[in-house]
Amino acid sequence: MLSTFDIGIDLGTANILVYSKSKGIALNEPSVVAIDTETKNVVAVGHEAKEMIGKTPEKIVVIRPLKDGVIADFDVTTDMLRHVMRKASKKVGFAMRKPNVVVCIPSGSTSVDRRAIHDAVRNAGAKKISLIEEPVAAAIGAGMPVDEPVANVVVDIGGGNTEVAIISFGGVVACHSIKVGGDRLDDDIIQYVRKEYNVLIGERTAENIKMEIGYALTDHEELTREVRGRDLVTGLPKTINISSYEIRNAMKEALLQILEAIRATLEDCPAELSGDIVDRGVILTGGGSLLNGMEAWLSDEIVVPVQLASNPLESVAVGTGMALQYMSKLQAAVK
């Protein structure tokens, strides 16, 4: 069967997901590409490339072609998309000649960013391309009634940025986007360990620390973890013990910026919709929302019910795929 069919792509800074109606999430891989600097050929994409971070010989570089939710390296992004769409076609069971693709874009993206994403997807082999704003896709994927005249507040904490939006009648009423996400939290942990212990740790290690003992700014039982890195004084490998309280303090500034973005968005909310927010609360999506204690902390701070989407990592991708049936209603969608 060579019929065209529709897929949704969540082109995230940390992960790229492909959704199809028949298979659901057909592909979920890290947005990482390994390239041979001599031949300029792609060596590995996704999980294989992520395994190589910090472990490659000189002639192979591992890059993340998306930064802060937008394309930083156009050619590599196109190569990555081509690989992803080829892999997804095998999973879905179609010989995809040219699929129709819906791609999500950060709500604060410029027309240049939008054009870059549009062109990269077209060059990767798409037939018809529609763009949808990320918070709208996240809200659809989280099962919120975006096409009704009620306030749907969604906080999407991704790898490169955090988007907070109030959606009503299929459009974004108020929105704030900040370039703070999971990557920034990882970076803060790396800098803290370097400053306090004179030990250099890698991105993968920092991410594992955040997932295991990272907490939002709430009280919790102290946890400790062994961390291995390179001593910057002697240059030799070194093992240290680090506590969850230290990690919480390292991430404090970034977490407060996310809170400030949520507050600023709620302040911009029209009075009519404010009542809905008190009743319906706020939905958290994105990988960053899985940080321990995030729900409880935000709920205490903004005094509004906060709940996690049923599958926060996949909400945007699912919403992107489902958006096709909403497309006529969604004012946010652009051709």
C-alpha cells in the first residue's frame, strides 16, 4: 500500500516522537546524531548516538541538532528526520511514499524558526506539512477539551524550554515561553558538582542524578547517591557522595524561573477564565514535570490544583497526531 497517511511529530530538544493513528507512538528516540567529521556521514541516530555521548574518538562528534526547541543545525536535523521517518514507516507497516505530517513548534518561535522546521520536514520526505503550537498539542494529548470555551492551563516542561499556556476555543489566550527545561537542570547539576567538589561529571551522569535524587523545592527525606567523575585537581577518576538537598539547591534558580513563568501567565488570564482555572486546575506535561515533588510544590505555590498528565512524555506527540481532526477549529495551526 502506497497511500499517503498522516503522522504527528514531536520535534523535541531531548526526544523526537512519532505518532500514528494506527500504532499510537510508533517511535520515541533521543534527538541526538553522531557524525563522522571526515566524510560528513551520519554514523548513528537516537539511542545509539546517545550511548556515544562523551565516549567517541576524535573523528566522530555527537551533536544535538535542536536547541531550546528550535533548529540549531538544519542539515543534521534533516538527516535525523529522514532516518526517523524511515524507521517509523517500518514500524507502522506502510511503505511511506510521502506522509502528511503535523509538527509541533514552540509558541514563542519566530517566522524564521517556523520556516526552518517546515523546510527540514519537507526535505526529509513529507508531502503536506501543518504546524501546531506545542502547548495546544500538549493539551490535546492530555485529553483536555481545547475546542470548548473553558480555560485549559497546560505547563509543558521540555528539554530545552518550558511553555505555559492558557488555551480556550482552540486558541492560545495567554502564553509564556522560557528557555529553561531539563537540559538547564542537568547543566546546573554539572556546574554545582564542579564548583563544590572540583569534580567534572558528564551530561548522562547529571541526568541520572536528576532522575534519581532530584527534587522540586519541597521537604523530603534526604537521599544520597554515589557519583563518579574526573577530579579537576589531580586529573584522576574520583567518587563522591552527593545528597538530594544539594541537588535541590543546585536546581533552585531554574525551578523558580519556571514558577515565575506560570505566575506571569496566570496574571495575563482574562477574568472570565480565572474561575475555570480554580475549578479545573493546571495540567503538567513534558519530561521535566516528572521531577520528584513537582506537582505538590507547584500546587502549594500557585494555590490551584496541579496534576500530571496521564503520560507526560508522550502528550505532545499524541496531541500532534490527534490535531488533524481539530485542524479546522484550531486557530493556532498555521500552514
